[in-house]
Amino acid sequence: MHSRRQSDSRRQLDSRRQLDSRRQLDSRRPLHSRRTVLTAAAAAAAAAATSAGPAAGTAYAAPATPRGTHDRLRAIVSRMSLEEKVGQLFVMRVYGHSATDPDPADVETNRKEIGVSNAAELIAKYHVGGIIYFSWAHNTRDPHQIADLSNGIQRAGAAQRVPVPLIIATDQEHGIVARIGAPATLFPGAMALAAGGSREDVETVGRIAGAELYAMGIRQDYAPDADVNVNPANPVIGVRSFGADPRAVARYVAAEVKGFQSAGVAATAKHFPGHGDTDTDSHVGLPYIHHTAEEWERLDAPPFKAAIAAGIDSIMTAHIVVPAFDASEDPATLSRPILTGVLRERLGYRGVVVTDSLGMEGVRKKYGDDRVAVLALKAGVDQLLNPPDLKAAYDGVLTAVDKGEVREPEIDEKLLRILAMKERRGLFANPYTSRRAVDRTVGTRRHLKSADRIADRTTTLLVNDGKLLPLSRHRSRRVLVVGADPAAPSGTGGPPTGVLARTLGELGFTATALSTGTAPTKAQTDAAVAALAEHDAVVVATYNVTAGSTQRGLVQALLESGKPVVQLAIRNPYDIAQLSGVKAALASYSWTDVELRAAARVIAGRREPKGRLPVPVMRADTPKKELFPIGHGLSY
């Protein structure tokens, strides 16, 4: 293996031969795979946002590294071979609950996908600088196991020729995206928090969630979502966003950044330059954002400016095409005009830039996996997240350096930014955690009570004709709960109809759950109507109702029974626009237990509905007209 790019041509040739030899020795399997016009209301909100962030060219707060620390980190880099430096730029998945002894099925998957058996081998072979945890990769069984896994990973990092702690990351946005479930504390997601209207609550969520992640050895969270969700048809962001008002989103993003980083965890604003106005999911396609540069400045930029001003450690790229900034139609992740021209030079950002997952189709449509990593680095990326084929990406970067396409000093500067982030998050001082830290921090009674208190301020009452709500235990004691039952985002809790029924039961009602799914059949609808005959009222949980959804037929059939019908939107709050005749409608913005319990308390009258819409709900028949504006929300 060559350790450094040499000026001598013979040594370059020797290095090249050794690289080719290394490629031949590895016989891993082949690669495997995996916009609507702005509403009038959202545009009006955006017009007020032009003063939300500083103008272009303003100096921003940014992570700073003391001179002595910078010199020490540079000394570490100087000891590394090129292979070690390149490996440090990758943040990779690995299967299993243990760094050295995962279950046999996970060993097999690791060998098939990565060419190693476990996390320790991954670190030894590729020198990766970070690991990302997923529930589907069996990394997050319970808090003690997570802490043990984190410690095992750090021991493997310390055993390298040049010992460097790894940064362990995950997507713990809360709400509908959470990799770690109970007994860890689960909070309402971004749109629900925005409905609550409290920056203090948002900062509290960041601080508590960050403290729990830190106790489990996780020092980077891919949150908060800084996208401004101005498109109701957005299939991938929606309630993950704080809303459609750029100024409000900017305030909440800054608050959550402060919370996370005060707890020692690097926050990550995503997805730059803004994924809020698309009707394509970048996991499966390549979205286009057709905002002009002026529209981007008003709509998309404020939250990212606010995050930078708050000193955010990292910003995640989006696999989206923005022709206003780059006519090449390369996704932002691979676009130097966007990542260097806009993010680095125009916004003045000096922290770490991390890609969204390189396994997503949006970034793989034009180039092979070996070239994607190289193009991302050339665009201005520092961390390469979860490539589908690590060997192809790793070797691709080494080849690019060998050919002079990427210069080694550029690799050094990227690595220095990553190491400085690790230093700020205490990883060089102490990368380890303990079971005692888990026990005194994760899922404590105080944290769980905070989650419930915050959730109680988020449920939004949209319609209450005839003061149908709150339900009376005397007139409507027997309550049927029907509707959608999507799986809990974290794999724990639920199902939604069961959580609602159980909570209503605890509040003095006799409640029965009957799941009818997200696409109820005629038989399921008939069964729900028949069951309602034995009850006094019904709560129907709806999930992203569209014009063609059979959920509309279910709600209509329940209304025709003559019994009181309460509709609760358990994901995006736009459902009510598709449901005529509903006299009581609420939005919980997620189907996680903490939000469903809060909604049940509002339905039962134990809590006042305090939430206010962070997005407008437009009419289904006239999409440019508001049914409910931003800020709408009724009270008892």
C-alpha cells in the first residue's frame, strides 16, 4: 500500500500497482441498489422572512478551534497514511449489536455487504471515522446494549496504528424518525413542537435528547430538519419540518441546535440547500427544486443561516437538483456551485459538511458509486455517509488522489474539520460511556414527564362544530377507536388505535380499538360501522388522506351512522381538507405514543388544545385558497 502521494514517478507507479493488487484480492459481491407551486399562504409567510437571517456576505458564528488544539490535530493527521486519512472521511453502517460478536445473521450480512464480519474489522480494514446506528441494522436493541456497542467501537478505534476516536451518529429527529425507542425518552417531532410554539420547549428537547444520546456513546445526531415544508405533497419531509414559515423554522432550528450541542452532541441541519418543496422522495428518485435564487433566499435559506449563526457543527447535503444554482443538474451533494459557492463562500460556513446517505437513488442516478464519493469531496463535502459499496467508494477516492484529481492537502483540511468536531464533542478527552451513565440519564422519570408536558402543548384542534369536543364521559362513555395503525417509527410502542383506546380507558372511558389500516376495504369499513352500533362515539385516526384514499369512505360511513365522529390526523395535518362533514378534527403530527396520549387527553378534556398550525391547510377543491391559515387552532 502506498502511504502518501509521492512526486517521484516510479513510486507513483509502485503505489498504483499495489492499489490494483489490493482490488484484485477483494472478491466482494457486485454493487446493489437500493414539485408543486408554492401556496399563496406559504409565499406570504416567506415574504416576511427576508429579515430572518443576515444578508449575503455577513460574518457568521462558526465552530472555532484554538491554535494549540489545531496544531495537535494537525500533528495527528501528519502521522496518518493516505489510506487512513481517506477512511476517516467515511461514516458507515455495520450490522449487529456488538462490535466484536454480532449475531451470526449479522456477521453474514456484514461479509456480504462490506466484506468484514463486524465493526472492529470494519475499523481495522477501512479506518472509518464514524459509524451510523440504525434499528434495522440491529444496533439499537436497548440503551445498555447501545452503550456497550459504542464502547466496543471506540476500543477498536483506539487500537489503530494512529488511534482516533470514532464519531457515532444516528437519525434521532423524534416524531416519525427515531432509531432508538423506549425506554429512551421519545419526544414530539419538529412540526408538533412548532405547533406548541415554544422555543424553550424545542431547546429542552434538544438538551434532553442530546444528553440521552451522549450517555449511549452517540456524539452526532442528524437533526434538526431545517427544511421549510411549503409543499403539502412533499412525500419525504412533511412533519419532519418545523413548518412553512421560514422565520419560525429558523427560530426553532437555532433552539434545537443550542439544546443538542449544550449536551455535547453535534447537531446536523438538513437537507441543504432545502428539501421542503418537492413531490419526489430522494430515496427513490432525483427531486428538482425550481425555486429562483430570490425564492431560495426567502424560503429555504433562513433556517440554515440561523443554524450557522448558532455555531452548528455539521450540515447535511440534499440529493436534489437546484437549477438556479447549478445548471449541470447534478444533485446538491455533488455540486461545487452549491456546497462551496453557496454554503461555504456565500453563507460563510466553516463546519463539517456531511452527505445524506450515498445509498439513496437521488445521488446514484448519474454516476457510479466509485465516482459519487469523489465528486462529493470535490464539491465541498467532508464526511461521506453510508455508501452502498464501501470498497468502491474508498478505492475511488484513493485513485482520485493518486491521479491528482483530489489533492492530499484537501483531504487533510477535510479531516481537520472532522477531528475538530470530535475534539469539541469531547471524544479525544473521553470517548467512552458507562452503564451507570445510561441508568442515571436515559428514560428517567423526569425526562418522560418533560416529554408529556411538551406534548400536551402540541395537539391542534382544527374543527369543533357544535362543541362536540371534549367528549363527555357521561354522554359518550363507550368510545370506538378505528383507523390507521402504522408501525412505531422506533419499533417500540403502538399501535396507534391501541394507544388511543388504552389512554381513553385510563381517563374514564370504555374504549375499544379496531384497526382499519391506511387503505380500509369495504369489509373493514362495514365492520367499523357495525362495531359503532355498540358505542356512543368514534375516534378515527387518519393517515395522509388523499383524494383517492379509501379512508374518505370510512369517515363518510362513520358520519352517516349519526354517532359523534372525532377525526385525528396522526401524520400530516392536511387530512381535514379531504374530509367533508367532519365536526371535530384534530392533528397530532405523529403516531408516536407520547403524541397520541396527549391527543387522547385533549379529546377527553383533561388538557386544553393549545397547538397552532405551523403550515396552512389549503382547500382540496381550490388548492390556492386556505381552509385554515398558519396559526389556526381552536381552544375549549
